[in-house]
Amino acid sequence: MSTNSITINGDGDEEFTVFVALHAGALQSSGIPPIYWRSLHHKITSEIYDAGEVFGIMQFQEENDEENEQNEEEEKKRDNPGAVISCKVVVTRESGLQAAEPTSVFLVDHAWTYRVDHARQQLEQVPGLLPRMATLMGVDFHGEAPDPDVVELVMERMWKYNQTYHLSQGSAEEKVPVWYVMDEFGSQVQHSDQPSCGMAPFFYVKGQLAYSVLWPLQDLQEGGESRHTPHGYYKT
């Protein structure tokens, strides 16, 4: 879609025009519909994280009769045989979520951004990072000082939560992979081959910051689950 088709009017037109000029290619390749671009710009520049006004995290128990190869679920099964406690993100707003509403787009923060060869060092040295990642990934850890066993468990489990994007360095061919883990909210949005929402990484050039962007692919009623397909697999 040509950027000329984007309606640009009202306050902040100049800033929004620059935003579209800089990011139209990335927005289009990520599949973020143009109806959300103005609101996305407003939320980024105003640092508005309002997903909590629409969504909530719900715990649920799922029966698991088959042998599970993941250590995390095996540990949970030993504590509660025959069941696994999981989380999902659902719409909690009574009016639901409408895909045609231009404000139905949400910023998701990144809790940890890293290069693979620096991951262990960051877990051991960055204050507060190991406890946060341990909690997010369900690793039992109540201290602050780095624990080698906890570091190993986080290193094993982080691949379940990892996402990636590429930054260009120099020429267009020189792209460096950057890995990230979304915050406590984003990490609980379940993967599905029948997604109800789109989710994609987005790099804001002016602020030199990366976010994930969440938007509905369909109307969702109260209680409806937000599910997404890993970036690059769904089509809008």
C-alpha cells in the first residue's frame, strides 16, 4: 500500500508524516495495518502502554497425559501429577476489542535484549536481570546474587521465549541478529496456527528503541484469547 493512501490530518501531522516516511517499509513488512499507524505513533511518542486496560493474564490447568520432554513441565507434573499450570492472555474489557477501531494497537516492552554470545555474561552481571528472567520463565529463584544453576536453567528455557529481529550495519546485506524476550505480558501471549492477533517486532528509528506491536486480526469479545503466530508466519 502506498504511503500516499494514509490519511494525514489533525495535530502532529508533520511528526506523523516523518514517522511514516521512516517506517512505512517496516510497518508494511510486519503486516501492521495502516489503520493503526497514527495511534501507534502516538503511543510510541507518548510512551503509552495500555494493553493492561484491555487484556489480562489468566492461569489455567491443562491435563497432560502424554510424556512431556520439557523439564519445566515435568517439574510441574511432579508437584501436581496429571496437570500443568499455564497462562494465557484474554480480553478483560467488557466492551471487547474491535479490529476496526484505530486505537486497537498496543505496545509490548522488551524485558531483555541481547546478542547470543553475551547472554550468559548479562545474566551474571546485569543487576536484577536474572531474578526477572527466572520469574518470567518459571525458574525457582529467590535470591539476587547469580546462581550458576539458575543461570543454566534460564539459558535452557529462554529459547521458548526468544524472538529475534535484524539490524543493518553498513550495507543492507550486513544484518546482525538481535534476540529479545518480551515483558511479562507479551511472553504469555500463546503461539497458535489459528491466531486471533498479530504481533511483530518494530524498531523506532528516532528513539533507537525496539518494541513488539500487538493488534487484533478479528473482533474479540470479553474472555476471548489473544493468540499469535510467531512473526513471519501469519498473513494479514
